[in-house]
Amino acid sequence: MTGSSTWDLRSVLVTPATQFLPWLAAVVLVTWAGYPGVVCVTPLAWLIAARVGLLVMSNSTSQTLRRRYEEAAVAGCVLGLLQGLLLIGVMLLLLPMPDSERSQSLLFGVILTLAGVPAGAASSLLTAWLVAHRLDRS
């Protein structure tokens, strides 16, 4: 593997952003169709992080396996954060709710975001590890 000893920021930032775009598009389209509650399935969208781990392992220019694992985990965190921010934004701006429930909704969104960041990291890292071990066996 050729590459530098520094982090491949393209893998860490661009990969999760590009994998987030289809989820963003789905949420926007379904919300536009009148169903803003679709954003509440965000925990299911955490599985997108598995693809992020695969892409980081496959495309990173980092030399060491440990660095690629780190990049995969951080990229999963970035994806989880993006998904959480989308959840909070849609919930607070587009879901119809009484003002008395807004603070509870914000708390729910923050909790899901705080859960999504490590969930994204774990899913991405696990997939990266599986890819590395599959490559070792072949």
C-alpha cells in the first residue's frame, strides 16, 4: 500500500458526506411528499456507516491498517453526526408539534445524535475490520 503516513482526509470527510447524500435526498423527497416523520427511522440509516467503512478501507491512501481503522471509525462518526443534525433539523423545523413538546423533541434528537455518532463509528469500524480480514485470507 502506498500513501502518506498522515490521515486521508478525503476518506474521513468526503466518503461519509457522499454516503449521506442518498439519505438526505430520501428524507427531503419523502418529507416534501408530506411525511416528515420519515426522519424518525434515522437509527436504521446508521447502517449506511457499514458502507462508509468498506469505502474507507478500499479507497484510503493511508499506509497502515491501524490508520485505516481510525479513519473508518472517524468517518462513521461524521456520518452519525450528519444524520443526527438532519434529524434535529427536520424534527424542529418541519414536524408539526405543539411548542410545549419542542424541548422534548430537541432532547430526543440530541440523544439520537449522541447515540448515532458511536453507532456509526462502530458499524464503520466493524466493516473495515471484516474487509481487512477478508483480504488477509485471500
